[in-house]
Amino acid sequence: MRIATTTFLTDETISPVRLARELEQRGYAGLYLPQHTHIPVSRDTPAPMGEPLPREYGRALDPFVALAQAAAVTHRITLGTGVALVAQHDPIVLAKQVASLDLLSGGRFTFGIGYGWNVEEAADHGVDWPVRRRLVRDRMALMRALWNDEPTAYTGEFGSVAASWAHPKPVQRPRERKGVEPLTGPRTLIGGSAGPGLFAQIAEYADGWLPIGGSGLTEQLPRLREVWAAAGRPGEPEVVPYAVHPSAGKLAHFAELGIEEVVVGLPTGPEDEVLRALDAHAEFL
């Protein structure tokens, strides 16, 4: 089982370069970074992780910039977003960022995406909250058109792009799907709570699921796999439990379910605190 990590990197924490080097040297499998562009002070949305909202949410580094630094000083670990808030991006610019990071990292990028929870943050980006899931689906389709090898036009519900020269292309090659167009672009995992809607979206335009914590997978995995098979997708969806507090028993349970990668949570803090956590998790490598 591959053991990757996630943490909030901020202007007050260990640097991306230092953390990435330590992960590579110690044998960890990867680094995933979350995204929040800003946190409005007048926030009315309850935080799903509880109140008060931790300080790091309003200080997070841009994950694409931080992961580019990490890519420059490593050769093996995977680099991912956990998760990128696609609805809050211009999809043409985001397609360029993703393809560039995948190219410069040698195909090591995992595009973890999500729909968000902070209504006020999304509103400042012009996101109509009730339609954000449809918006993300549409923007993913537009980006995949830009990642195609040949110039490909796209017209969707919320945006369009003319057939264009758009380079670089992602290093990761298209994945085959039965009866439909292959998926272009890097490995894509969707974060979110289990349910028919989320599972249908994973089966339609992603490679798998990033469930927070990983609880309830015994019941939910068969349901996701059923939806996946009904959509004509070959094999099985990737399931990567995210921000896990690891234990030997928990990881053994995940292995029994066929899970091959787990993302463990690291504290948000200075270098010495984070390195102590890496030492504590070393027994699971």
C-alpha cells in the first residue's frame, strides 16, 4: 500500500521544498495539498470540520505553486491537489496550469477535485451555489477538450472554447472507456460524501474517489463499483482514503477492501512538528 500525505502549507509552516524532500527521502508515496483562495470574514457557512475554522484555512499557499516547487526537488513522489475547487477557476487557465504541472513533474500529478463547502468563498468567484456540480462537470469537459492531441472545440452549459492550439499537453495519456470517449488529462479523483450523485459523476468523468477519513467504505465501495460497471467503465474505480489518521488495523482493513493508496494527514505547523509526525508514521511505510 502506498502511503501519501496531506497538510495545509502556509506562510507559517514547513516549506514545500523541505517537506517534499523529506517525503521522498523517507519513502512516502506522495504529497496532496488543499485549496482555498480566501476565507471571507463574514462567513455564514458552517465548517464541516467544526468551529472555529482553523487558522490555516485563510493562509493556505496556492497548491499549484507549492506543488511546482515540490516537483522541482523530487523525482519519485506523486503530487496532487486535495482538492482543487474547479468551480472557482477559469477553466482555460486551469487547463494550462494542470498540463504544465503534469509535464514538469514527469506525469506525477493527480488532479483531486471537489465542489467546495464555503458558500461565501465561492460567491466571490461568481459561483451560483446550487449549480456548482454541473459547473464543475462542464469545466472538466472543457479542459479535456484543450488536453486533446488535436484542436477540439467545446460548447457546454456554462462555457465554450474554440478549437485551439493549447500546449503543453499532460504527460499522462488518455484512459480507455467502453463505448465513450477516453479520458484525457492526468489521473482525476473526486472528493465528496458518498451518494448516488457523486458516484455517477465519478463514473462519468473521473478515475476514482477521495473519501475523507475513509469511514463507511465497506458499505459504499460495492455501490460505487456497481455504478462504475453500469457506466461501462473497465476495471474498478480507484479509491484513495484521504486525511486519514492511520493505525495498523485501519490500514489492514483498507488493504482487505482492495485499496492501494492512502493519504495520511500531517499537522499544520513548523518544520520540527511536521518531521516528528513523519517519524511517527514511518512504521506504516
